[in-house]
Amino acid sequence: MQSMKAIEIPARGGGLRLVDRPVPQPGSGEVRIKVEACGICHGEVMAMEGHHPRIQYPRVPGHEIVGILDEVGGAVSGWPVGTRVGVGWSGGRGEVTGLTRDGGYAEYTLAYPEALVRIPDALSPVAAAPLLCAGVTTYTALKHSLAAMGDTVAIQGIGGLGHLALQYARHAGFYTIALSRGRSKEELALKLGAHEYVDGQAEDAAGKLQARGGARVILATAPTGRSLSDLIHALSPEGEMVVVSGGGEPMTISPAQLLNGRRTVRGWTARGASDVQEALQYSVQAGIRPMVEVFPLEQAPQAFEHMMQSEVHFRAVLTMA
Ligand SMILES: NC(=O)c1ccc[n+]([C@@H]2O[C@H](COP(=O)([O-])OP(=O)(O)OC[C@H]3O[C@@H](n4cnc5c(N)ncnc54)[C@H](OP(=O)(O)O)[C@@H]3O)[C@@H](O)[C@H]2O)c1
Ligand SMILES: [Zn+2]
């Protein structure tokens, strides 16, 4: 049996390790993808920490998968071998890619056709991969937010999601503010489209935003609930905080913070393949591309750690030999 290289999580809390596995065979109603690139998302923490009732180990993580269809099982039509496809978080049929089914930190992976999107020719595999989760999440979060052209929109946390959100916000005509920590990301954030940059460690972020009348929308991407509480004060009257981050710490919000100005806090996740296809199309049309650091598959543990330290500019992407 042909074998492949893969990175798997051996057990809950067990980190990542390089293994040889048999190349998986697609069953009826499945396809096999020869993976070209897979982004590393902070959401992988869910697989590593076992935050899902149906997770089983060992598990291959990775839900920003781009590759070529190399085998198509029976009962699949409309997806010929050779098509460049992508798979995001939603694996189809109630499955979650890289969580309840093996994902893309591997040379080959299986997918259901319901989860597939077509990768536009204008995007390289490495440029497309981050759009399959980070891109679609922030694109749809902003599209369905209350913000209209000219409104002030703040993006909190400038990482994989945040750096794409800056670009979508700027392109949508919002006055775009990057909320980060320290000044190391300032130059790049301004280049990506932020009109202003606020260092939340040295500056009073809420005060700075209130000087502009408050933010109509704050898109919270930093994986920590604690820092969000103070930011409620940075919203304009009737403003909303859209939370896409999934950090473990609870958010503490007093009723008064919501009542003063009738503010809203809500969570957001993108839907399945149709949202992803739309985000890809919009990104091509708008000229929006992720800024990536590329690592070979074998270096996934180091790349993951680099992301956890908030040091990646801005999405780590694995490529297969
Ligand atoms: N809702 C969804 O569907 C969805 C989809 C994908 C990901 N997510 C979640 O979104 C979050 C971000 O994912 P990502 O892939 O963009 O992660 P990432 O690349 O690690 O970026 C997160 C950014 O948040 C800031 N940050 C990190 N730790 C922090 C801390 N302890 N306190 C304050 N700020 C901190 C950092 O930006 P600065 O250096 O600028 O502060 C960091 O670059 C994760 O929680 C992930 O699980 C949700
Ligand atoms: Zn993700």
C-alpha cells in the first residue's frame, strides 16, 4: 500500500507529530485530494485540546486545504480528476474538517463533494488556502455586520483573520482601524489598508475610538475574551461587536455597557462551501491576498508554535513536497 507523510495529533493535548500513513482510499461519495497547501489556523487549538464531542485521535488537523482531485469515488459527479479544489472548516454532512474528519496537514486527504470549492485560476494554492477559513470568516462577518460605507470599523487582533479583515474593511469603504499590541505590526497593518493603528498596550483604545464617535463595528479576532470587555466602551451608539475569536477566557460585560447606547455583541461563523466560493470570488475581484509565511509540511510543529506566539506575518501555510 502506498504511504504518505502526515502530521497528526496523537491524543488530546499531545501536540503534533510527523508520521507515515497509508494513502487514504476514497469510498463511494468521496473524493481524494492531493494536497498542495494547507493554512495553519488558530482554530486548530480545538482539535488539539479536544473541544468537540465527536473528536477521535489520532487526528490530522487542517481546514484550509488546497489541492488537486486525484481520485473520485463512485456516485460523485461534476468534480473531474485534475480539478483544483479547496476545503474549509465545513466538511459537509455535519462533519468538521480536521476535527471530526482528517484534514489537510498531509500529502493526501479525503473530502465529501459538498465541501468542495473551485479555486480560481488567479490564486496560487498558497494564496488561496488562508481564504478558505480566515478569509471567508472575516469577509462574511463584515458583509453581514451593521457597517456601511464611511463607518468606522475596528479590527482587533492582527493575525491570520485580522490581516485579511483589514483588507476587506478597507475595500468595503469603512474607516478602518487596526487594534494590536505593541508597534511591531504597525507598518504592515497600514500597508494592508488600515487608516489608523492603535497599540492597545500603550494607548487607551476605547478613548481613541470614541474620539471618532466610536466604532460602528468592532470585529474581534484575538483569541481572548478578557480584552473584549473594555472594548465595548469603544462602540458607537447602536454599534456592534462581532466576535469571531474562540478563546477560552470568558468575556465579562456589565448590562450597563450594553444598555448605554443599545450596543450589541454577537458571534459569527461562516456557512459552508457557498460562502467560501463567494469569498474567493470577492478576493480575486478586489485584489485581496493573504500575506503568508510558507513552511514545508514537516515543520508544522514549529510553524504552529510561531503562530501561537503571534509572530507570523500573517498566516503560516504548509506546502507538500
Ligand atoms: N468564528 C469562526 O468561524 C472562526 C474561524 C477561524 C478562526 N476563528 C478563531 O479566531 C481566532 C483568531 O484566529 P487566527 O487564526 O487569526 O489566529 P492568529 O493568527 O493567532 O491571530 C490572532 C491574533 O490575536 C492577537 N492575540 C493573540 N493572543 C492574544 C492574547 N492573549 N491577548 C490579546 N490578543 C491576542 C494577536 O494579534 P496582535 O499581535 O495584533 O494583538 C494575534 O496575531 C482564534 O480564536 C480562532 O479559533 C474563528
Ligand atoms: Zn480556521
